[in-house]
Amino acid sequence: MSASLLYGARMKRTFLAIAVAATIAAPGALAENEIWTTYEIEKSATERLPFILSLNAEVRFEPDAVASQFVLRPGIGFQVNDQLEISAGYRYGQTVRDGDDQIEHRLWQQAEYDLFELGEVGIEGRTRLEQRQREGDDGTGWRIRQRISLERPLDGTGLTLVVSDEAFFGFAEAPWGNADGLQENRARVEIEWEAAGIGWEAGYLNRYRNGVNGAEDTTDHNVSLGISKEF
């Protein structure tokens, strides 16, 4: 094995060990914060089927390893060109809480696009529109989410550093709490790599939520782990 490949393998093992250690230490280090895990499969477009099919699932855990939220998001997309992909789909979300769980249904539409490059750093954007409804409550809340991400391969390691920020803005206010204006902001720092044909990611997620109906603003510090597979 060449020196660069050996170094890359060691870096992957080292970072994975750090991510696992962070997850184990989360109950003490993150207090009331969470561990977010994502799982995604995607079927690429072909001449026979010129659409992209995707299925994304999330499970969020409290520090004591109890699952607090489940998300399932199927979608279908179309590659317009090398720089633009458009897609749409449905999202089911279930939040565990005392009493009845909170169930939310969403339709979503989004565009993902390359913006420009600065040296070895690629800058990309994603704009997502959501129509939100909650079981047991009236009204549809609309929301737009804007994400900007920077990606840079780490030379000689097979790893990619990804830094992103996503802002959530509500409009068409719903009585159950889809407030107008800034609702949330998620800032991430992650390392991504591929092994055995599977994409892996691990990192840190800072989540700020703007309090509504008299609630205080909150900031969470979360561990972020994910795997993905493309066919």
C-alpha cells in the first residue's frame, strides 16, 4: 500500500474512532442535546428511467439513547444539467413526547445547484420549499429553507470536509406554530468519505431555534452521523 493510501486509511479510522467516542460521550457532553443519524439510498437516472429516486430516513436520539424523532422522506428528481437538479416528494415526521406523539406531514420541492469554485473549494446551494401540516391541527404552514455548503477534499486522505449553513424562514403562518420569519438555523461541520461503496459522514451540528408563542430561543449542540448508498 502506498504511503498516501495508508495515511488516508489511518485518517478514516482515526476520525471514525473520534465520532464513535463523541457519540458514547454525548450523554455527559451534550446535556439535553441529541445524536442525529441519517440513512439514504438513491437510484441514479438512466436512459430508460431518466429520474432520480431517493429515500431518506432519520432517527434522532436523546443522550440516553432513547429515540426522540423519526423521519421518512421519499423523493423523485430530475437532473436538468451538470449544475442543477430539481426534485420533489413527501416527508413524514413523528416526534415522541408525553401523551400523543406529534405527527407532521409535508410536501416539499427543491433545487440543488452548483454555484462556483474557489480554488479547491466547491460552493453549492439548495433551496427547498415545504408545505407543513400537523395531525389534529388546522392550517398549512409554508416554509422556505436555504442552504449553502462548502466542500473541500483533504489531499491524500480520501476525506472531504463539508461546512454548511441552512436557514429556515416561515410564511403563511399556521395557528399551530409555523411562525413567520426566521424559525431555525442549522450550521454543520462534517467529514465525508466512501468505503466499500458506501458513503459515510460524521460531524457536529449546531441548531438554533427561534422561540415562538413566548418560548425562549434555544441552541442545541448535536452529533451528526450518516450513511448513504447510490445505485
